Amino acid sequence: MAAAVAEVIERGGTVVAEAGTGTGKTLAYLIPAILSGQRVLVSTGTKNLQEQIFFKDIPALRDALGKPFSATLMKGRSNYLCLHRFGIANDNNSFDSFERSERAVFLPVIEEWSKKTKTGDRAELSDLPEDLPLWKEVSADAETCLGTECPRYGDCFVTLMRQRAAESDVVIVNHHLLCADAQLRKSAYGEVIPTCPTLVVDEAHQLESVATEYFGIAMSNFRIEDLVRDVEAGVGRDFTSRQNDEMRLATTRVTERSRTFFSALSMARMEAAESKARYTSETFVDYFEDGAMLAGALEGLEATLVLSSKKDEPDEANRRLAPRAGSALRSHAHGRAHLRDPCG
Ligand code: SF4
């Protein structure tokens, strides 16, 4: 495996390797990656493996290889203390709204730790409960981050982590951060992972479900009902009676096709459950036609909304949902998409 990885790093391409637990897969990709001298990005399925690589395998390789190299462990923003939010919450006494016991026990711990930590990674506070509400108030968050405008930007833990990673030979992330970053890259703003010529996906069997979470589109009968309700709420307000009639016709068609499709899908699921069969695209193959009809009805509704918008701008959310819903169903109809939980 190490020889195959070394060859792919040198010549380019992809290698897929599978081996049992404890057989040394991590070393088999880390050694050729480090010896190549190129920056390598390693993504794991779990934080545990991320930490094992960083705290155990990397130091062991530093001793064994006799070649100096640097490594950075990167986690999602919410793992890091936001110095700006923490300062503001302290100044505004925002912690008063939290339970007394939570404030009394954890606030002094975070306060003390914030003065000496070099990483700001909450993993250093092993006694902090995973779902502590107070942490959500003070952790870094993409939505509230001020970026370069922030007065603490210079000593911000997320900034420091990014800088360390940009200068490191080995960058270790997890699949969640990898996918979140790839999503941000699509909008060319806010990515945290530095560009690396080599990517190693460890625990690759977990990547599909994480990627589906970030890039998939979930469809359900409830979402379609919401869409129809929102459109109908707008009918009759600012449109001509001919537009209203067209829209009612389009929403009725969507409702009927949605009922047909989702009840057929429910039946298919029940039958699959009874026969204890595994769901595959084949399980639902008889219903792709119904899916295509629903996609057509959604496109019809979209076209009606777009035409009406020439006169009056319809609800923006509806305009965006209709084409997304249409294309999601079309993918299912062609059997290309991963059908995860079709009835939501
Ligand atoms: S730059 Fe963003 S994450 Fe960093 S301290 Fe400022 S607001 Fe918090």
C-alpha cells in the first residue's frame, strides 16, 4: 500500500486501498506522503482518529523518519473559543441567562483556560460536557465571525489554526470540515483548509453519508405541502384573475402528483421492510415515472411563478425551491441520486 501511495503521489491519480483495523494503514499513507515533501491533507471520519494521528502517529513518525516535518490538526470552527464573542458576552453579562450551576462551574474554567491555551480547542477541557449551552455562546461561528474586521483577529484561534495549517506539511481534518469547506469553496469565500496537492480520505466508507448531508437535497411531502401553501397564500393578492387561475391549476397538479408519488413510495418502503430487503435504487424503480411526473408538475409551477414575476415579484423562497425540487426529483427519476429517506 505504501508503494502504491508513493507512486500515485509522484505520478498523480487515485489509489483505493482497503485493509483491516490495526494493520498499519495510517503509516502506509503517512510515510510516503511525508517523504514526498508535498503538503498532504488527511481527512478522517471521526475526531478520535484525527486525534490519534496527530497525537500518536505523527510524533512516532517524527522520531522514526529522521526528517523534520510539521503537522496541524484542524477541526470545525465550533470547537474553538471565539475571543471576541467571549469578551462581548462577559462585558454584557450575557452569561446571566444561563443556569447558575453552569455559570458557577464552567465559566471560571473557560475563563482561566482562555488565558493560557495556545489552540483554543475545547478538547483541552476534557470535563466540558459535549452539549454545554454556554459553549455555544462563546465558540467561533461562521455566521457571527467578523473576519478581518474583528479586533481579536490577530490572536484569534481560528486565524492561528489557518495560518499554522497553511505552513504545515500534514494537515489533518475530518469529513465534516472537508465537506463544509468544499461547500464554502463553491462560493469562493471563507474556506479554512489550505490548498493541498494530495488528499487522503481515511475511513472513506463514512464520507458518502457526510457528503450527502452537505450536498444532498432532501425532498418530502411536507416540504411540497409547505411550498403549495406558500404559493396559495400569495394567490389573489397582487395577480390578475387569469394568473390566479393558472397558479391554482399548477398547485393542484403539484398536490395531486405529490400524493401519488409519496404514497407509492411509502408502499414500496413497506414492501421492502416486510421482505427485509435492502433499499436500493431498484427498490423504487417502478415509481420513477411518478417521480418524473411530480418533477414535471413542479417545473410547471415554477414556470407559472416566473411568468407572473414579470408583473409582480413572487415569493423568492418559492422561486428558489421549485427548480431545486424539480431537479432533485428528476435525479431520482433517472436513478442517479442516492435515495436516502424519500418520505422524510
Ligand atoms: S475573527 Fe471571528 S472567530 Fe476569531 S475572534 Fe474574531 S469573531 Fe471570533
